[in-house]
Amino acid sequence: MQFIGKIASEGHVRCMRNLRPGLKEYQIEALFKFHCAERCGAVNKPYDGIVGAARNSATLHYNSNMNTIPEDSFVLLDLGAKVNNYVADITTTVPSNGKFSKHQREIYEAVLEAKNLVNSTVKAETKWEDMHKLAEMTMVKHLI
């Protein structure tokens, strides 16, 4: 699991470094697939990858990946790798031009705070619903 997790994580970083406005969403997905195949022969995808820019970043299970990445938008990368029946499923959201706008930074910081709070609170016996509510309440306070 650690091996494929490292490959997938490195693939996300490679996509982020190469992402720029004007590319097609499918080009970023193709780069990720190439990375996984190049590094360890991971050619079987665990699920349809999602690269959604602008409005597509907020569309649940969007996966046509056909649109052009605009300037100043969020880009959601939900891309996973699979090798020997081990799967890494990673989701990241980054600004298309490499720099957060003020509004994007506020959203990013709200989500980061929620993630960090959940990570520091969760224990083996914790209910998923409790962590979900904790994350929601943390993000909602940023909206008020």
C-alpha cells in the first residue's frame, strides 16, 4: 500500500507542477496515467479519474475531462493508481495558475482547518458521522 500510495502521490505532484491554464483536463489525467505506468507498470486504473476545472471541480463524479482549464480557477484532481490489487485514491484541489486568489485561499484554509481538526480528533472507535459533522461545522464557521 505504501508503494502505490507513493507512486500516486508523486503523480499528483507531477500533475500540479505541469498544470496551467489552456491545457485540457484530459491532458492532466493522461499525465497521471503515464506517471503511474512509467514508474511501476500500473496501467489498470481503480476508477475513472476526475480532472475538473472551474464549475467541473464542484460537479460530483464529473469525469468527462474534456474542457479547457481556464485562468484563475480551481482544478480538482481525483486520480488513483492500482497495482497488485492495492489501490491509492487521492483527491487534491489546486489553483489553475499556481496561485490562490483571496477567495480561493479562504476556501482552502477552511478545508485545511477542518481536515487538520478531524485528523487530530479521530480515533479507532470514532464514528464517521461525528467526524463529518466536525468538518462541516468547522467549514461553516468560515462562511459566517
